[in-house]
Amino acid sequence: MAKHKYADLLIAYANDSSLQFQYRVSGYEWTDVIHPKFTPKAEWRIKPTPKRAFVYMVKNEYAGHWYPQTYTTRAMAEESRKNALSFNYTVTDIKEVEFE
């Protein structure tokens, strides 16, 4: 007998009802759900944990271009930005970004 298409997700939900799930139909955007029904017409997944990065931009005065500087921690971004400022580079504020 074949394994149910969403057997692993059903087991994960049974073991931890605090998991967040998402579904989508026919390639549309993923949508958050509170109580998953695991209907066969939809594609289901556990909602991924978002990743974070800390980004600021530095302007190259000679070329006139802006370049992104990306770090995994705010402390690393702040240290790098401080160094760039010590060389009189034009920099933006640090922004925290979230992505999948």
C-alpha cells in the first residue's frame, strides 16, 4: 500500500500542534493556515523559519555605485559599517531583512 501523500506532515502535526503550516493551489503564493486540512488539491508544507540578515549599503565614490554589505549578526554589520565610516565612505543605516 502506498504511503499517504502528506503522511509525514500529518505525523509532524500530531506530534506538535504548534507547528505552522502553509498551503498553495496551482503554484500560487504560500498561504498561512491555523488548522491544516491537508486537502489533496492543495500543496502543503511546514512554514519555513525565516532567516534574518543585517544589510547596509556603501557607495563607491570613484565608480558612483552602491554596494550591499550583508551580515548574519547586527554586531558584525555595525563593526563593518563603523570601519567604512572611518574611511569616509558614504553608507546607509543598517536594516534587518527577513527572507525564506
